[in-house]
Amino acid sequence: MKVLTANRVKRRLKEGQVCYGTMLRTISSVHAVPLAASSGWDFAILDTEHCDFDTAEIASLALVARYEEMSLLVRVPDKEYHLMARNLDLGVDGLVLPRVDTPDQVSDIIRATKYGPLGQRGASISTVSTRFRSVSGAEYLEWANRELLNVIQIESEEGVNRVDELVASEGVDAVLIGPFDLSQSFGIPGQLSHPRMQEAYREVIRGCAEHGVASGAHLQTVEEVSKWVGEGMRFITFQYDSKLFQDASINWLSQLRQIESSSD
């Protein structure tokens, strides 16, 4: 068995493919990972920015993910060194970094998440990443730098305006637009289909394409996904765990109630 495995999502994005994932916000059981993987998602994001996953839960979910055909990412609450490096040490495949607006913030992210010579992350061989097998320090550090997936979130007007600067640095692999926060920044909260929002999406797609970085957004409908994948997005986060459950329940219950009505 190969100890250090390739990051499937990072490889697929580099090959120009589209990757689909969802957000885990409510289900903290280790069963969440094989459940998502068995459904065919390319990745799942643990949302620690807005939800209450603790470090023990993250480590357990990351270990299970090592045995599945799916990448597991963590959205950190903020771009602080201990939040970024700590979650990587827990064994996840990559990070989603919220509210990235400036090149200086990107530089801080790279310093915190990459080992030398690319960054200054404190060296620690994650037993989850190695599945408790032995590897050399040099092999591990090279693998970690190569396979880490760094996803920055553009969630403000400034971030959109500076997209070329944000994605120009080596170490940024994908951009995930945060639609609602972006609409707030534009002064049109919740108007996600507003022409200004669509213009911003296209600007991010353009900037990312010119620098070989995958662009994407957190989207809620198949129609949205179809539109923006058609225009070049490749890193798509679709809905989240409790919403998927609710939508499926509403759909199936609607059909079940029709059976009851038709028998009257």
C-alpha cells in the first residue's frame, strides 16, 4: 500500500477537469465521510468558520477520508497560523481560506501552509496523513508541499478587483467565491443573480484562467452550476449536508403524499 497518496482533486483541477463537492456543517459523525464518498462527491468541506467541529472530530474524519476516494478540506475560521497549520497537521487534504482580499494575506497563507523553501510551516509528520506508517522527513515535506490544496475565498469587492494579484502566487490552487458575503460587499445583500454579481463572477473566472488557477463558487441550484461551469468554473461547492437531506426529504415526501391522495 502506498503510504503518501496523491490529492485527487488537485490533480483533476490541474488537468482542467471540473470537481464537485459539498459542505459538511451539521453531521460530525465519521460516517459523514464514507456517506459523501459513496455518493460520488469529489470533495467535502468541513465548515469550521461557522460550525462547531472540534479538533478530535476533524482528525477522525480526516483519517476515514484517507481510505476513501474523496478529498477532505477544512474551511478555517480565519487566516491565523495556528488555525491553518493545526488543521493540516490533523491530516486534511487542504484548506479553504475565507475573506482573502490582499496579496499580503496570500503571502501569509503560503508561509503558514508550506514547508521550506516555499514557506515557514513548522515541521510535523501527520500520523493521519501517513496512516501511521513510517516515512522519511524529507519525503513527507516534499509530498506535503506538492499535494496540499489551498483554496482562497474571494468574498469582497476588493478581492474581485485584485483577483490577478491574489492568484499570481505559487501555492494558490483554486478560488471559491462566497456569493452571499460578496453581495453584502456590493451593497446588494442576497441578490445573487444581480448583474453586478455576474460581472464579478466573470472577472474572477478570467483572472483565474489567465494564471492557471481553478475558479469556483458555492452554489445552490443545478441551473446555477450549469451556467457557471459553462462559463469556465471548475471548483464547485454545492449546497451542504442538512440542505441536501431536507431537499431529498421534501421531494420524496411530496411523492409519498401523492400516493395517499390518489388512494382517496
